[in-house]
Amino acid sequence: MNASFRQLKLFLAVAEQRSITGAARVCHVTQPSVSMQLKELTESVGLPLYEMVGKRLDLTPAGEALAETARAMVEEWARFEQQVDAMKGLTRGRLRVAVVSTAKYFVPRILGSFCQRYPEIDIELEVQNRDGVVANLRANRNDLYIMSIPPEDIDIERHPFLPNPLVVIAPLNHPLARRRKLALTDLANERFILRERGSGTRTSCDAHFRSAGFSPKVRLELGSNEAIKQAVSGGLGLSVLSQHSLSTHLEDDQLVVLPVEGFPVRCSWWILYPRGKRLSPIAQEFLRHLEASAAELRGRFAMQP
């Protein structure tokens, strides 16, 4: 079986783009060139690698296996290139980070300071819901992953990163906003606007409510922190959100944090990657940068006792 490294990279692009046209675009080659290389690769393997169902490209079992092998080879080669650059005193290459949506409020700032130190590094930042990040983690598509509730069914390395306090928010003019202390029972008749089921915020929120024997009246479920804040400020109900998603001047957003007993809910952010994964030199450096940046962020988002 003969396959060139170029063919493997092209096939990996096809697998990730699920499109020959898309692969040609990201690889900066023509579509006929991709098709020709795929034909030669398929003949070399001796089994179909993909099939077209309508306009959708699906990998065959052999194609899935080849994509996994090609990904490992491309990553290993990139790791070698970074090691050689490090020996030459250079730091360049690509860093791929996947984070859940709420982490977008602080991770880009950390990436910014990292890029100032290492301007020749290219960054791929994927912001997805928790299910999307877990899927990437399971497939080992990125270098590092940041989320608040690590999956229990994947063998992973876990680095505690930051506190992720969850707070109850209300419209600034809400009657409860004038209270200095509230029990959960004071919220029994309130409507709630919560994150979608499966998100880290919703999972932690539901677990806290269950442990307290409280059943919120859920009016809406939304997949966006920004949409929830707009809905709350518009008077549609209360919500539970990460403190990281709130601005330092809540009054400008017509919002207030309610002093509810049992809140903030004490959650944490985690830096994750598959156990046994050999981090590239750039990923190792960014991991150190994340951990060094954590102290500053802990001071900004300090959890109230």
C-alpha cells in the first residue's frame, strides 16, 4: 500500500470539510487535483474511502480509519516541526483550542496576551456548546479544551483552572432587587430563563436546584448567554448564569445579581486533553500561560464567601 503524505493531508481535509470543494479551498489546490489524489489513494487502499449521498459526503469505515491515522500522522509531523523550531530558538506553528460558549468571555483575552509573546503562532479557537466540545475531545481534534463539567466517560488529563461561580440575575427594577437576603422559596413564583439542557451552566444549575429541593418554573430555554441577559433585562424572568458572562457594570445592562441563599454556586473551569496525548511544544507553552493567567482572573472574578 503506497500513499504520499500529501495525499493523506488532502484526504484529512476532505474528512474534516466533508466536501471535495471545501478541501480544495482550504488546501489551496484545484478540485480536480483533489479528486485525482483521492482516486489514487482509494486504489492504493483497495477499498472505498467515501460515498456521496445526494450532496453529502460520508466516510466509509475504511475512510474513518484512514482519517484517524492521517490525523495522527499530521499532528505528529507538526509536533516534530515545532520541536525543530524550538531547537532553532523559534516558536511558531498552530495552536487549536476548543472552549464552551461561556469561556469566550475570558479565553480570547488570554489568547491575546499569548499571541503578543509569540506573534508567529497561528490560533484556531472553536467556541461551541458543551456537546460540541466533548465531541471534539472524543475525536482528539484540538490541542486543549476548556469547559466547566468534564465528561466522565473519556480518559482525560484535568487541570483545575478557574472558579466559575453561578449567580441569580434579575431585571434592575425587579421587586426582589431591593431585598438584602433571599431564600430559594422567595423565587417559587418567579419565571426562569435558563440555558439549554446539556450545557455546563444548566447541568450545574439543575443539580443545585435538585439538591435544594427547588423546582423552578422555566419559561424559556436559550442557547445564548447574551440572549438570556436581554430576555431578563426585558422582564421575561430570572436566570442563573456564570459570573464570567456578566459585565462589571450590571446597571448598564439593566440587570442585578440577587443575594439568594446558596448562591453563588461554586463550579470550576478545567483545562482538558486526552490522557496519553503528547502535547506539542506550543500547546505545552499555552498550558503554562493559562495557568499563569489564572491568578489574575481569579482576582477579577473572585467568588464571594
